[in-house]
Amino acid sequence: MENAAAYPSLQGSSLSRAIKSLGPGIMMAAAAVGGSHLVASTKAGAIYGWQLAALILLVNLFKYPFFRAGVQYTMGTGECLVHGYAQLGKPYLWIFMLLSIISAVINTAALTLFSASLLGYFMPFELSSLALSTIVVATCLIILFAGHYKALDSLAKIIMAILTIATLSAVVIAIGHPVATVADAPDPSPWTLAAIGFLVVTMGWMPAPIEISSLTSIWLKNQCTQQDVTPKSALFDFNVGYIGTAILAIVFLALGALLIHGTGTELSKSGIGFTHQLVNLYASTIGEWARYLIAVIAFFCIFGSTITVIDGYSRVIAESQRLLKQDTADKKADEKKHRYLSPWMLIVSVAALSILAFAKSALLPMLNFAMIMAFVTTPVFALLNYILVTRTPLPESLSLGPKMKWLSIAGLIYLFGFLALFLWWKWFM
């Protein structure tokens, strides 16, 4: 009997093949739904109700071409975006690598502390935040070292499935259990000067900084070495992940609008404090049994971001180091890159834990610094991605069409406009 693998039609339905091809796009979604969705989107709904729903969808639309560029460049050239930055010149690569190291360590520290605080809900006994953080990081490293890409690929699909089902369930329950609103509760408008700071941070990080596109690109390149990937399947995977993050952003906004808006509740300023507040409000409004539902949502949301940030940033840093040290034409380059990956995972993780152990009080200022740096550099990386996909000869199925070019130009105007608005608000208001 001949091998069925020779006949794709015998390998299962097109749906099963499509699901099997999912990977980098879902991992991008797992990385994106951390603070930007659980905290920013929910707070947007809690403070402004449904007023920012259209703007959140519009922001996701404007950033779409620059995230999509990672798939186009990788499938068209066989190389990741980091390689493209190196082709533009080593100064670009040095800047990218340094920013990636800063973002990797600080974001991993913040997400680890976030995950640890939520993990405490499920522990039968009390542990210090450092002990819980160590458990989170150790779990991430064990999963990554045990299976590298395949482990993260499988885990990301499980996390996103649980997160989507649990969050949609929470919204349905919230619709069926409307909260009591207060007549004189504040109902501010987001279209005022006072709201600029909130809008800039929320929209700048929705769904994620553009640099995440380089993580998607390198995951896709890795996937191509392990299974057959076509431009069509890669774009399908990306669209599922990206559209999924946009929908989840609206779902989390709905949680805030349905559960907190109009109740007169004073919101915690810290992300961790707000998440615990959300869990407590959900339990007090719907019932104590719901405490663990929202806690599961929050934990998987942040843990998924933690493990993908450790893996993704370590990969792009390792690739940057390899390109800076070696000739890009080295035939053994792909074999050599693995010697850098595991050490960088350890370096990022240990550095993050060191911050939590010895400089926890400095974490918030460092996180604010990382957010500002990411926000300021986001338009630059968007422009670099646009330059790469327009100047690189790509197959027709991967090249930018007229509509996508216009959307890219509109996105660049939006990103640089928001940057100018941020600088004006930060230094002149």
C-alpha cells in the first residue's frame, strides 16, 4: 500500500490541516494579550464604557500591515526580519538588539511578578512573591528547554483556547448579571486633553509594540524547518492570531464596561492591583464561585505572555548576536544559532528574577521606561518593516497591493502622529 503522505487529500480535512498549520500567529496573540488586553482594554471599558471600542478596532487595523510584514518577508525570502534589519546596516541591528534586551528583561520581570501574584490564588499554602516568581520562571524554562518551539507552539494553542472560552463565558455571565450602577458615578469622555496620557499608552500598546513582528517572523522561520508551510497557510495563521487579539481586546473592554463602568468604583493604578480588584469585583457581583473563573482568565493571559516573551525575545537576541558575529552567508549559521538561544533564555530569566529579588521597588520606573522606549521606537520599526517589504522582491501573493500600501501609509501617519502627540503631552502639557 502506498504512503498516504504522498496524497494530501488523504491526510485529513482542510480544517484539520489549517489547525495544524497554526503556530506563530497564535504565539503572537499569546504574547500580545498580556497587559495590553487584560489591563488596558478592561480599564478602557471600566472608565469610558463602550466609547473606545471603535478606536481599538481602528488601531488594530492601522497596525495590521506592519505585523503582517514579518510573514511576508519571511515567506518571501526564507529569512526573518532580524536578518532584514542587518541588511539595512549593522547600526540598525545594534539598536534593535539593545532595545530587545532591555524590553526582554524588564517585561519578563513585570509579567513574572504579575503571573506570580495570580498564581497565589491557586496555591494551598502561602508563599512569598519571589518564591512564586521562581516557580513561574522555572516552569517556563522547563517547558521551553524540554520542547523549544514545539512545546511553545502546543502550549500557546491550549492557552489561547482556554483564554478565549473562559473570557467569552465571563462576558456572557456578566451580561446575565448586570451590576448596580450609581446615579452620580463619573462618566468621563476620552476625547479630552486629560485623557491623552491614557489614550497614548493604551493605543500605543494595542495589540503590542511593532517589534513583536520580529518574534512572529523568527517563530515562522523555525516552523518552516519542521513542517511544510505555504504563504497561504502562513497568512491564514497570522490572520487568525491577529484578528483573534482584536476580538479579545473588545471582549476585555466589554468586561470592564459591564462589570465596573458606572459603579463608582475607584480603580487601582497598578496592573497587578487592578487585576486583583477585577477578580474581587467579579466574585462579589456574580458569586464567590466566579472568583476562580476570572483568576484563571487572568493567570493564563499573563502566563501565556510571560513564556512567549522569554522565548521570542531570546530568539531575536540570539539571532541578532549571531548576525553581528558571523557572516550571514555562513552555511552553518543555522546550526550555530542554537548555541546562543538557551544561554539567552537563562540570562533573561535570571536577570528578571534578580530585579524582583533586589530591585523590586524599581520595577515600575523601569517598566515605564521600557514602555516609553517601545512606544517611541514603534513607528521606527513600522517604517523599517514597510521599507523591507516594499524594497525586497517578493512573490505576487506576498507583495503589497495598492489597498495594503494605502493602509500602510495611513498606519504610518497614525503611529508618527501618536508619537508627536505623546511627546507634546509629555513635555509641554
